[in-house]
Amino acid sequence: MKEEHIEVEGRVQTVLPGTMFRVELDNKHLVLATICGKMRKRWVRLTVGDRVKMEMSPYDLDKARIVWRIQ
């Protein structure tokens, strides 16, 4: 059985090397996030201040995967 992901939204605070980002959630919690494979393949660029939708594992709430950039 596949585990369910938690979907959250946040704002990019810092762009780190290696396609990593420091993202602040709406509840002021900071997480370390990376972009998903489809965003890498399509060359989607993220900058500071972008709103993003992320998936988080219920087992590790300090890391996330960015799956969508919100306009």
C-alpha cells in the first residue's frame, strides 16, 4: 500500500545550491525542499518569493518535494 503525502503551500525564502530551497509554510514553519522530476525536465525556474505547492511525508516534516509553482 502506498503511503499518503501531506499537501501544503508555502513561499520560497532562500534558493540553495543543488536545486534545494528553504520554504516557509503558511504556519511559519521552515522546511528544506527540492523540485520534482517533472519540474526539472520542463526547466521550471523558482525564485525567492514564489508561492509553491509541496508534498511532505508524514514521517519527516522537515523535508518536502515541490510539485507546483502557483502563479
